[in-house]
Amino acid sequence: MRLLPVSAAVLASASFAAQAAEPGPLPFVACPIVQDTPTVPCWIVERDGETYYLGIQSDVSAPFNPPSLGHKVLVEGGVDRSAPRICGGLVIDPVTVSIMPEASPECDDLRMVNPHISLPFEPPRPPGPSMGRLAFTYPDPPAAPQPPFETKSFTVPYEFEGMVGFKTPRFLNPVLLYAQQTNARRVEIRGYRGATKLADGTLLAEHEGIARARAEEIAAMLLGAGIDQATYVVSADESPALGGPDNRRVEIRIVP
């Protein structure tokens, strides 16, 4: 399988379809910060004198995949001002964190353990290697479908400028299972490209061609997993749809 290289994000100044500005302080791009605690490290960001909580350091199976130092992140979501602060930061729920492709060596803030930070929940596992025990597990598969089978649609979401990652199996496994169970005769895959308007007015667009690359990568993965009896129809919408994370996606239709 060939992964297409991700080019630098495009700072778009062209006009997009008229849409209302994102309310509040999100989304924005900032350096992530690792704040160690007596239990597990947490990830935060700071912007305009305020601190925002992103998530904890955990296994790649977790719904939140930590970013990395050395790169800025795009932070999207909504601030839950009714929730208590975590690691000193306002809680963003739901939160989408995308690692920006450009290297940012200034993003190197790793803070020592703060003994006064108490996480308001039990960490999913002790710090250190998991020794094979996952922090999060997949739910039980649904019951096998019964004939007559129906066409079913699935969505695979993406981070900004992202391709297949650690979260992808959570969304692709149900597709594979349904295609196997119904002996799919047709698989329709369509990729989409997104754009985001930052709180400061900057328009951030994914690079042209990423929608096609996403769709082709998903098709290659399904073929490689044994769904080779079906006819594949792969397409893409390369217009950068302005909005949130939902616009960065691949839609899949399984036709039994």
C-alpha cells in the first residue's frame, strides 16, 4: 500500500462559501504542552492567557490519541464551561486534535510533575508500557445481519491533513465485517477534503488531492483484507468544504 505524502497545510486567503464565523475561542493552532502528574501525563495548550485540556497520555487504542512535541496542533471542538477544569485547563468536549505537518521545534514544553494536580477520574492503566493490556477495547460486534440485506453507509473521519491512523480501525472494522457478512457485490468509496476557519480569521485548507488519496487508501485496505469479489467505485470531492472535522471524511456504501 502506498501512502501519498502530506504536503504543508495551505493557508487559504480565497473566499469560501459564505458561512458564519466559528463562535468562541476555537478552533486555533498552538503548541501542545505535556504536563506530568502523579498518575499519568496530560496534554494541554495555552492561548491568549487561557489553558485548555486536551487529554491524557494513553495507549493508541484510546479515543484520544496524544499529539507530539515538535509540531503545532489544530484544536477543534467546543468549550464545556460547566465541567471542572482538568490539569488546570478548560475542558474541550468533543475535542479533535490534529498534528500539523510542519516541524515546529519551539513546541518543546515538557513540564515536571505537579503534585497538586488530581485527575478527576481513574487513569485507564498505570503509567509505562501497557504490557499488552489495552487502555480501551472495541465494543462487541453487532449481530450478524439477516437477509434480505440492505445497502448500508459508513463514515471514516480524519484529522486535518490526516490519512489512515490509529483511530481508523474503529471505523473500518464494521465496514469490513458487513462487507464479509453480506458478500458485498459493490463498494462505493468517496473521499472529501476539508477547510477550517480559525478563531483569528485565518482559513486553513487541506491540500488538493487528499480526498482522492483517502478514498484510494481505504479501497486498498478493503481489497487487502479480502473484499475482492466486489466492484469498487472510487471518487473524490476536492472542493475544500468549510466547517469542522465532519467535513474531513471518507464515505463508504456497501451494496450486498
